[in-house]
Amino acid sequence: MTSAQYDLVVVGAGIQGAGIAQAASAQGYRVLLLEKNNIAAGTSSRSSKLIHGGLRYLESAQFSLVRECLNERARLLELAPELVKLKPFYFPVYQQSSRWPWQLFCGLTLYKILGRFKKNVAFKTVSKEKWQTLDGLNLKGLKAVYQYWDAQTDDKALTQAVVASALELGTTLHLPATFLHAKVTSNEVKIEYHYQGQSHHCTAATLVNAAGPWCNEVIKKVLPPSPQLQIDLVQGTHILVKGKIGDHIFYLESPSDQRPVFVMPWGEYIMIGTTETPFKGRADDVAPQTQEKTYLLEVLSYYFPQFRSASTARIDSAFAGLRVLPTESGSLHNRTRDTLIHVDDPKEPRILTVYGGKLTTYRLTAERVIKRLKKHLPVRDWKAHVTEIKLKTNVSSDASLF
């Protein structure tokens, strides 16, 4: 039996938990990071591998979210130049597309305005003479092609780099470690977890629940009972197909339901994703479904006729992750993508849960979490500012793939 005292205990070493641990340690706080499997073992290694400005959020009028995404994208391009790279994206518009060319032009113009007219938010119309250079893109019914800029990353490697930074700043990492339960008292949180074959006890001023799809499972282990939000888990699947499409990344519209799907190069493969499938069951059991693979293959073969034969459209592998969305009526596509920060007591918060969260804005989420818990955190001397910390690539990764 061992015990220790911390300012924050963070449950979950995905990108949100990693970012919170890094930011808290940079501010001088004593941090313990608990992870039940491995760094980025969940959704943070199963995303679309994009640090994006949130172009799709313009349609739901989430202008502040787009502005935040663009600002954070610019910051990560500076802090992690070997992990986050600007790439050209192509948006083709067809006769049967749900958007007209003028609508996309207006959207990209607004995107440029929200990005303060910087070079990395510029866009242009691709001339008809150059359509033949777009990797075999289907030209039948094509009305216009727009090119804009966004960023690609190795999500797992980025998360590992953030954890490595947190460790350098003083974070203690225990993995694999199973969170058992916590009890909130008037002046601290008593926590028990299992690590290296034995139970460990520690106390903390605050407990941060960044367990992603498992967040409500963690809350249920807290006494007295802490309020929780009603959430839906949404499965997103990607497939990897052997082949090449050059260095272009395509923002496409599924011909069957008009959902956005990305087609992009990833090493020796083409990556296609993602789906939005309601998920019921244990988060540990998430896996690509046959109908999702078929759906994504149909998108690829529709836009790239060279992949219509069975010999060229063979799936090499597939992976699935889970998004956390607040329970609402209406379609999944129109649900808010805002990160929700929920506390046990609005006036005296000691237990904080992060619902959802995006790879692009993990730093902003970390800042907001620490600010929300400041009342119960002691005064410490800052060690660094995360806006100035370069992220290193000396961790195992697939960063060379892009």
C-alpha cells in the first residue's frame, strides 16, 4: 500500500488528459496521470488524423468554434512542425452535390475572414485545365473544384509528444492503472487505483475525468454521487486501402447521404473516413462494422473510378473510435461539437469531467479546465507556458507516413 498527495489527478491519457496534465504541470502543479491501457489507446489514435480549422462547422453557424480551431491550428503548426503539417485540400462540387459552387465560395470566404486573411486560410478555384491532375478524380458532372489549406497529423504521436512534455514538466504517469473509486471530502479527494499489482491510495485537491467514452463509467465510481450528462456514443470508422492518390487530400460528399468523407494519402495507403454510426454497448468493444466498410469503399469508388474493381479496392485494415456527443434530438451530423466541461458543484468544483473534445483544440480545453478548478488549487510557481513549449518527436510514431 502506498500513498501520495497531488494537486490534480487526471484519469485518461488521450489527447485531452495529456493536454491537461501538460498545462497543469507547466503551472507548477503536482499532477498524477492515470491510464488504464496505453497513451492514446482510445479515440485519440483513431481519428481522421487532422488538425483542422473546422470548415464543416460553418454550416451550423459555430463561428466561434471555427475561429478557435483556426487559431489553435496556427499555434500547433509552430509548436510541432514535424508532427503537424499544412496540406492542400480539394473540395469538388458536382451537379448532384448538396452545395452549389457559390455556396462553397461564400463558406471559404468566411473561413478566410475568421482566419484573419492569413496565408494558411487562402483558397482558390482550380481551373478546369488542371482537373486531369487530380489523381483520377471522377470528372463526370464536375462543376467546380476549390483548393484550401488544412493540417494533417499523426494523432497518436502528437498525444505521445504532449505526454512526454508533461513528464518533463513533472507529471507522474502510471499505466496501466485502473481507477477504482474516489471520495470527495470538504477539503480533498481521496482516490484509490490499482497499479503494478497492488492498490494505491492518494489524495488530490481535484480530480479530472478525461476518460473519453468511459467518462460516465468513471463518474459512477465517485462518492458522494456526482452529476453526469446524458451522452450518446457515436462510432467513426476509417479504412485503409492499398494504393496512391498523390499528395492531395479530398473533402468529399457521400453520394448516398451527403455526409462529409475525407480521402487522403497515409503512407502506402489511402485512408477513407469517417462514418457516424450510433453505438450501443461497451466502449471497449468498438470495432469497424461491415456496412461501414462498404459505405466508405463506395465513396472511394464513386469519386475515383480506378478503384471500382475488386482487385483495386481491397481493404487492408480498418479502425474505429468513439465520439462523445450530448444527447439531443435530430441528426448526429448537426449535433454540437463543442467540448463540454461539467463539474460536481458549480460553486465548489472538485470533480471535473471533460465531455467530447477535439484534437485541434486540446490546449484550449486544458486552459479552461485549470481555470475552472483554480479555487481549489494551491498557489504554485509556473515552470513554463505551454504556448511556448515545442513538442518533440523523439517518441515512437508513424509521423513519417505523412
